[in-house]
Amino acid sequence: MTSPARRLRIAQVAPPLERVPPLAYGGTERIVHELTTELVRRGHDVTVFASGDSEVPCRHVPTVPRALRPAGLDDDVGSWFAATVTEVLERMDEFDVVHSHLEWWSMPLARMARVPVASTFHGRLDLPYSRQLLAGAREGIVAVSRHQASAHPDLPWTVVHNGLTLDGMPFETARSDAFCFVGRVDPEKGVVEAIEVARRAGRPLRIAAKVGHLGYQRAYYADVFKPALARAGSSVEYLGELVPADRNRLFAESYATLMPGAWPEPFGLVAIESLACGTPIVARRVGGLPEIIREGIDGVFGDDVASMAFLGEHLEGVDRAAIRERVIERFSAARMTDRYEELYERLVGPPPGAVERIRAELAAGDAASNPEDRWARPSGRPDGRRGVGAGRADRVPGEGTWR
């Protein structure tokens, strides 16, 4: 990893739902914080648009006084997202590139912006209205997994896997015999299915999960989850929502992490956190999880609760140290930032005088290195072809520009 070729003025635009970084739950905001921290460390001039209670290592533009979700205001947030877009547009001339994490609100922002916009989608893209909203999308749209991008394969996606600072995650050689589940008390996450997997496997289960404020989430918690918890008795412990240090300790102490949700998980931060603690995964083969979990090495995939319970009993021989070492290499914050730096450079284009300098080098006979290709061809490949994995020799398979 080297210093940036040039210092860029970058706006990172976070949703107003959680603070940056989140105190507990909040995947998108964690990525914004990790990316911002690394970009600042590399010398870029970064401004973060986020809730007023955020703490970032750079210039901060508050978009709401306090994060909406902890305040119980996440049921009608469209006006707050619109206000965030307006705030960014009013300050657009202060930046070379804007990086939006506002999901669908990124599209009107990109269309109205006077500078290039990178738009990372952290949620599902296979929704009924998605095709209309993404129509005409230009280069700069980012998916966090190949599976997520596959919902719209005709669009100019850049695939950038999420990354976290994982090398400080705890690692225990002595493990309990308990499964753990980390996430939300939500039907799509499969928390009740996790209880059933643990029951069939004859193992205890510890659940660290947030309960949402939306009506259907509250109803699911009261009408489905609490009765299932009561039936399970003392074999299942509900810990509520844990702060990061306690959540990481839970991963490190567990026999395996259960991810039995059937929804197409766009990425799965829980998976890389668990693996960074050396704790294997028992999951459904859905969404982006097969891009993270190496079957038979990092964990196992089952089609239903019965197969997950059976397969989850055969993880005694996994090499937990090797699991940890490989995931830290593959999904670091530094590697993620490398990919985004490449994207920013493509979107912004060559610096002033770059083409003239390149022509002068060529005229002088220095044909061994042709940097013009770097600026002239969006894929970064010497032959100009596009494809997943283009741009760097050390790219993680599946990351890059996808046409």
C-alpha cells in the first residue's frame, strides 16, 4: 500500500439512521467510518456528511442532530434523506468526488451532481422498483458482492467487497460448545431458525441481536421470537444488542456462528467478523455469503435447519488460525480502500497535464510503462477490456469493474 498519487477532496455521505461509527448495530455506517479513517490516513481531504452525534477523524457536516434509528424515528425517513441530498448538492464545488451511501437516494444525487459520484449500494437490488431507479446509471455504481450486482447484470457495476479492521479481533483457543447468532431480530435474518438449528444439534445458543422500531419488527419480536425463546428454555440466552467489544468476545468464545437467514444477504459483515475470530460459519447458501465463506474450510452451507444442524456438528477439525489469517488478508479495510481509490481516480480522470507528460515520455522512448492506459481505459487493463477483477494484479477474485 502506497501513498495516493494525488490528494483528492472526497465527500463521504452516510445515511442519517445511525451515527458514524455506530455504537452497536449499523453495517453501512461502520463501512463509512473504516473507509474515511483509511482515506484520511492516506492524505486525502475528506468530509463526512452524517448525523450530528457522529465522531469522524476529519471535517464533519451534520445532517440531523442525532441519528434517527436510536431515537426511534426510522419509520418515515424520506424527508431526512432528501435534506441530506440537498446539503451535499449545496456544497458540491468543495469536492473532486462524492461517495454516496444513501442507497436509492444516491441516484438523484448522482444525476444532479456537478462532480463525479460513486454510489455504493449496501442493501438488496432485486426489488420491484429497482430497474426504474437504476435506469441510465453511469459508471460509479458499486455493489458489495457479485451476487448483489447480478440482479442487474447489464449495468456498469464496480464490485468492491466490504472490509474492516480485523487484525485486532480476539482469538480464543478454548471454545465453548455453544453456537452464536449476531444480527437483528427480524424474519429475514433467521433468528428463530437459529434457535431450531441449535435445538436439533443439541447445543446451547447465545443471541446478540437488535430489535428494530418498525411495526412489523416489533410484532415479530412479540409474536414470534419471544414465544420461541420461551419454548427453548435455558438452552438459549438472549443478550440483546451488544457493543462491539462484547460482540467480538462472543464470536471468539463460540463453537460456530449461525447465519440461517434465507434472504439474499448482499455481503455479510457478521461473517467476516466471525471468521476473523477464527469461528466458522453455518449458513444457507444465499446472497454474497459464498463469496466470503470457503465451504469446508471456513464453514458449511445447509439448505434447511435439519441440514445445518447436521453439518454444524462436523466443524471440530477446522483450522481456526488459518481461517482468521486468510479473512484478515481478504477483507481488510486497507484492501477495500485500495479499490475505492482506484474508482475515484477513474471517475475524476487524469490530473492536469497528465496526458501531456505521458506523450512526452513516449516521445522520449520510454515505452516500458504507459500510464496513459490507466487514465484512458476505465477498466485499468492494458488491453482496455472490461471484466470482473480488472485493474490490479493483486485484486481479490470477484472485485473490479463488471460490464
